Amino acid sequence: MQKNQLSKIEPEESGNVIQATFTAPQVRIRKAKITKERTLEFSFVETHEDGGYFEDFRSGNYLVHDDIIQAFKKLVPHMIALCDMREVRTDKKNNLLEPESYNMEELSHISVKSFSIGGSGDQEGVVLVGTKEAGGKFINIITPFVKWEDEYPYSEELLQAISDCNLEVIAYMKGKRLKKQLEMDFDQIEEAEEVRDGN
């Protein structure tokens, strides 16, 4: 596997001023998982203008923004349909209904925790992983691998939902997140105790 450093900044002259040009690398999310602590784990491939690339895995230390939670929720109807779960919605001819027809408030017991993108080109697709709460217990759910070009009638909507998740993951990388509540440091604790003791 070819691995490159971040894109180089090449100077170029413009009159008497030397300017630096920089082409931002293309980032493609391959996996993303919302943890039990509501932080984010994800892997990505970063491709550069010269064709070089590298892969990386990161585990965030900050709480995810509500927007990414909402983006993952849009994957729930697809997981239900792909796994033919009891909650699946169909018409009288047993055709799958569009994802927008689901009442998400009625599906609060089902959640998608992660997705994994595999393959490339017309063979690229995704696997969804989630849970369903039933009788106080959680059942793990894994969808079959579904390609964007597959026969699944709502593959375009699934691709769009994954794209929305990817945008939120990239936003998390850039700082869109909720910080964990920080504890007071030792000096703050001492200061608070002094105030309390009247010193």
C-alpha cells in the first residue's frame, strides 16, 4: 500500500509575492461507530492530488453532536427493510414502503450503531450494524452487504443517508462535537474549599 504524507505546499510566484498553493486532500469515510459513551470511532482514506493516500483509524474523546445522532437514525428504516424485521412496512402487494413513511418515534427501540463501507466502483456497498431492544434485552442486528447498485429498491436513499453520515463524521473530525464535562482541577478545588472555610 502506498502511503504519503500530507499534501505538500508548493510556492509559486505572483508578481513580487510568493504564494503557497494547497490542494485539500479528499477524505472518504470507510467505517464509523457511535460508542456506548457517545463518542465516535471511525476509519478513513485520505487521497491526495499526486495519487498518494493513507488510511487511518481514530477514536474520538468528545461526545458526538446531536446532528450525527439524527443522521444515524435515518439508517434505521433501511436496516429494518434489509433484515426483513417485524417492523418493516409494505403495501398490499408486499412492496417495501419508502423510508420516509416510518414513524421514528415508534422505532426508538431500534438503533444503528455503526456502518462499514466495502468494495469499490460498482461493487461498493455497505453493512449496517445495530441493536433492537426486546423484553429488556438487546439483540444485535447486522444487515447483509448491500451494494449501491443492488436490487434493494431504496439503495439511492441509503446512499444519500450514508453520505449524510459521512459529512457529519468529517465535521466531527473538524471539531463539530460536544465536549465532555470537565472536572475542576486541583487548584479550583482548593480555591473552592478556601472560600467555603472563610479563608
